[in-house]
Amino acid sequence: MKILLLLIFLFKISNFAYSEVKIGNLLALTGPIPTISELMGEAVDLAVEHINDQGALFKENQKLVVIRKDSKCDPLEVITSAKQLVEIERVSGIIGPACSIPTISQAEEVSIPAGVVTISMSATSKKISSFELNSDLVFRTVSSYSHQGAVLAKVAMMKKIDNVVIFYESEKSNENLVNSFVKRYENLGGEIAHILPFYKGKDSYLNDILKLQQKSENLILVSNDLESTITVLNGLQKDNMFDIILGSEGLLSQKLINEVDSELVKKLSVISPAYDFDSLAFKEWQKYANTAGIDATTPFLPNAYDATFLLGLAIEMAGSEDLEKIATSIRDIANSPGEKILPGEWEKAKLLISSGESIDYIGASGKIQFDDNGDVIGNYSINIIADTYWKSVIIDQ
């Protein structure tokens, strides 16, 4: 009998020592963005590899395991996938989804009611900042698209532009960006002379452009449709319209340089989210990514790595798979103050956590400081034409 009890005890110890901690990863492996989703998956896996190769989780060195499901970038399909992760796999947190609307739908229907943390690496919708009312479970390592409007306003004032007209592609996300720009710009003392939406796909926008030119010499151009943007800019060649043109990230394309008059594009400055290639954190990420055969500069890949590493750190700080403790640990390991932790520094972080020290994860994607809504500001750059290419300069925020 004593031998049997001893065997049972040893089995339990052995089973615990080799047990796993599961996290979910919702990616649009089919649907509109399968290619970038697969690449984000590689970044997630790299972060997990770093965690497991440097002591894994807790004193028992429990392996972190990713359970990946297809969200299809669909608000209904994602609910089914999220339920599999939460109700069947019993994950300790979710990385993703990749798309904004599915992020909201799965959070409202599945992860929030279950008390499971979600960290998206690429959901940029403004609504994500405000839909969560009575919980603190949804975070993202990418900034809201609408925040770009506030940065655009700051750049306009830096350039001493005190009045503008706005021409924007009629789309909800662009409308949110424009609203964000107007609020910040007017608070800074700027004047909005006129706002005019346009619809993509027209052969000419000249009449609209002439109307805007009568109001101001400075144009804010917001568009995600490259062909329409090129049509707009080519229309500006008449009478050398506008002195300064500021644009949103949808204008950042080599094709635009190739197809728009060179003198005109010299007036253009484009504001876009950016990675600080000169930062120590990015260089560490780049070193690991290059070794793994991953293009470190691909959009959202640094954010995916950061989201995964952050979730691993939160689980380690929680000391268990207790969902409530994991949720409250997210801000503890991301926000200042604390000993700086760079990408790949799992062993260092684990030692500090076990010693009761505070840590502050500095992400590959930039400084991660979650606000009350679980948002980050992120890095932005001013992009201008230098010779025949875009040249980027990080904006000091």
C-alpha cells in the first residue's frame, strides 16, 4: 500500500513537472490576410521559443504552448474558435485576433465573460478603446488608427501650419482619424477651413480640389486607396496647388513616387506608425528575427512578438494559471517603473520576478505603456521623398 501511494505521489510530481501552460493565438489563417497572419504566427512562435529555452514558466519549468485557431477575420467565425480555446483548451490568455471587429466580438462573447486576457497585435479600430466597460482584459500592442490623427495635428503645428483643409476618403476609420486630427489641431490653436470627403474610384477630383484650394494653401489628405490617392495628387499639378500637403499612412507607397510628378511629391509629408530601428530593443528583436529567418521590419511582427512575450511575463508574475492574477499582472510588467527587459531577456526577467523585483518590458515595437483603455501610443515617423525613395524620421512624442 505504501509503495502504491509512493508511486501515485511520484506520478503526480512528474506529471506536474512536465505539464504545460496553454495560450491561444487567433489569426486570420484564411480570409483576407492569410499571408501576414502566418508571418505573425512565426513571431509568436519565436517569443514562445525564447521563453521555453530560458527556463520556461514557474519553478517547475512548465512549457508554454501555443494553441492556434483560425479567426478568418470574421466576427462570427472567431467566436467559435475563441470558445474552443477558452472552453476546451482552457488557455491562460489569447494573442490576437488579427482584425479589429473579430477582436471586439470574441472579447464581448467569449474572453471577457470567461475572465481571459486578450492582447491583439494588429487590431487598430478606435472602438477597441471604449467598448470594454466593467473589466480590464483587452490590450493591444499596436496603437489605434485614430491616434494617427492626433500625431498628424502635432506635425502640422510643428510645421507652423495654422489653417488647413481636409480631403479624406469616405471610410469609417478615416473619419475617426479626421475627427481625432480636428480635436487635437483645434486644441493646439489651428483652424479647420473646410472638410470634404471623397469616394474612391473616380476618374477626377479636380472640382473638389479647386473648392478646397480657395479655402487654404495647406492640405491634409487622408486615404487608404492608393489609386484614388494618385488621381488626387495628379490633379493637384494644375496651377501648382497647395504649398504643403500632409498625408496619412495610406499614401506611403513607392508606386506613388513613381506615378506622381516629382516636384509635387516634394511637398508631401506622410505620417505613419513606425519602428525605431535605432533603439536597442528593436536591434535585439532584429538579431533574433534574422536568425530565425524572419523579416524584422514587416508590419505587426514586432507587435506580435511583444504581445506574446508580455503574456508570458504576466503568467510568470502571476505564479500560476490564475486568470485574475494574470490580468492584473499585465500592467505590472509593461508599465514603468522597473528594471528594463528587452526582447529575448526571459531568463533575466524570470530571475527578477522570482526575487520580487519590478520589471518594465521595452518592446520591439516601441515603449509599451498601457493607458486606462489598454492602448499604447506607439512610434510614428514623418516620411518625405529623398531622391526617389521615402526617408523616415521618428517623431519625438
